[in-house]
Amino acid sequence: MYTHLTLAIYFIYVCLGLIGIGIALLFTLRLSHLNKEKKSKYYLQKHQDYFKFIQTHLNGTAALPLPPGKLKELEWRVIQQKCIEWIGQFKGDYREKLVRLCYEAGFVREDIKLLDSLFYGRRIAAAYRLGGMRAAEAVPRLLKMLESEKYTPLTIVVARAVAKSAEQEEQLKEMLQHLLRHGKPIHNMAADIVMESQLDASRLLLKLLDDENPDLVKVALVAMWGQAIPEVVPSLDRLVGAEQTDVRAEAVRLYLSSNPVLKDDTIKSLMADKDWEVRAAVAKSLGSLHAAGSIPLLRSALKDANWWVRNNSAESLTKLGETGFEVLCQVAMNGSGVERETAMYHIERAMQQNNEHEKLDQMVAYNKKKLLYERYFGVAEKRPIRQVAAVGGDYTA
């Protein structure tokens, strides 16, 4: 028993010692960080004249001068970071001159060496800086880094560095292949990374739409949102019938956003698609397209087994003027089950919205809906909006 008690005491002493060492280490790191921040501010102030000279001579024809004197490592990094900030702010000739300065000052060369460091943190920091400097020379090495390492959240840093620095479309495509090979659902982020490239991304996106890799196709579809590319329509016609559900759904969304005039047969076919993602996307778009001819389809979709399809259909009906809103009122009065609940929820939501509209047409539209509401349900009163649960046999939402 005495031996066990002695061992317990020694164990406590060891634990207390380790805790003390940990606290001392954290305190030392904190002091080191504060000291580094203090020195960085000092070096920024010290080189103010050099920074002002660079800014005033960006529009000149002469090459920008190198940082003055023999610099310490932190001092060197402070100047490099300032150049990276400017590269992110400027474009055209200004950016090119700053990138050339980073090459001549040795910033790019030293960070490429750090990509071979044994410490992962140093490799990631170097990749981040190389992307900030638009270092095209480092792209092959960064691509190898993407290919050889496992996926982590910091992999995005390397991919973004490639996108910023790439000078060839094939390099961007290779970056996407390495990034998406891990099977992670990061297509939206990948599309955002591609759009940071200094290349004309529209040509690459058109090529990706015809690629055999469905992940690349999906990235292209996501990246094309908000862009007017007429050449994309033939590819979208084909992708609307793609086998992959997520690819077809994205293609339908983009197709609807780029084709404001749709044939009735096309709308009917899409609203009868086997996948709920497609039906939901179509139902949501019909209200924005003001497709009043699709009201019967939206009325039928209120009985859909999927929660998203029902609610998107009801939301579109509220956007289709008096006729669409009256259809909802009729369903709320005469319908049953989930269709009645969905209709009533969106009716009450529309009536609870602020009626102090700034534009006259909005005020008129609201008053018309209010008259319809009072005709079916009596005088409108302020009351909490009921919540529609995703129930009633709907297990796909």
C-alpha cells in the first residue's frame, strides 16, 4: 500500500511538472508573438519612405528598386507582405511590375525552396505567399504538392495559389482534378477558386462542360452562375439529360437562368423528372421567370412527395400575381393534407410581409393579394406564421 501511495505522489508531481512546462511554453510563445508584432510595426514604419517611393513610381517606365540595405528575415518578410497586398489590389501593368520586383528581390526563389521543408506549416505558408505573388514559376511544384499530399482544409490554400499563379488552362484543370479526386463535396469552393484565376475562365469552363469527369462538369456549371455565355446553351441541352442527379440538377438551374422563354413541353417534361432536385429547381425558377402558363403544373406540384418541390411551387405561385395567389387560397380552402398546409403557410407568410412598399406597383400587388385573402378567409390579422414540417411521407428532403 505504501508503494502504491508513493507512486501516486510521484505521478502527481510529474503531472504538475508537465502542466508547469506547458504553461511556461504558452507564455513564451505569447511573448514571442507580441515581440514579432512589435518588430513588424517597427519595420513597417522604418521602410515607409521605400513604400512611398514604390507607390509613386508604379506608373513609370523604370524597374522598381530592390529593398534597401541588408535586411533581417522578419524585415524581409514585412516588405514581401506589403508587396503581396499591393499585388492583390492592382491589376495590369502595376501588378506585373510588382510581381517582377518579387522575383528580382528573391522572394519567389526563397519560398519555392520552402516548399521542400520538413514542416507542413512552412510549406503551406510558402504556398500562400507564392499565390499572392502570382508566381507562375512555382505552379508545377505546387501541382506536385497537391498530387502527393492527402486532403486537409489547408489543401484549399495550395489550390488557390495555383489558380492565382497559373498561366495555362491545363494547369487549372489539373489543379481541379487533384482537388476533387478525394471525393469531398467542395464543388462550390472549387468554382470560386477557378474564378480567382487571371486567365479567361470562360473558355476553360466551356471545355469542362464536355469533360468525362462529372466533378469537373459540376464545377463548371456552378462557376457559370451570373455569367452570360451564349455558347453554353448547346452543352446545357445535353447535360439536362445527364445520368448523374447532381449534374442534371445544376444544369437545369443554369438552363432556366439562361433561357427566360421556355416551351410548355419543356417545362412539363422537367416538372415530371424522376429526381426531386430537378423538380424543385424548376418549380423555384418558374416564379422568377413569371411563367404564368405554368400555374396548373405548380398547382399539381403542391401534392408532390418531396417537401422542397411543394414549397418551391407554393413560393412561385405567390410571385405569379393575383392568379397564382388565388390558386393558393383555393388549395388552402378546399385542399387537404400536405398541400393545404403548404399553401396556408405561404399565404400567411405573404400577408405578414411588410406592406409599406416604396414602389407603387408593389403596393398595388400587395393590396390585391390582401383583397383576395379577405375574400377567402376574412379580415387579415397579424398572427405568427405557422411552420410547415417536412413530414407526411416525405423522406427525401
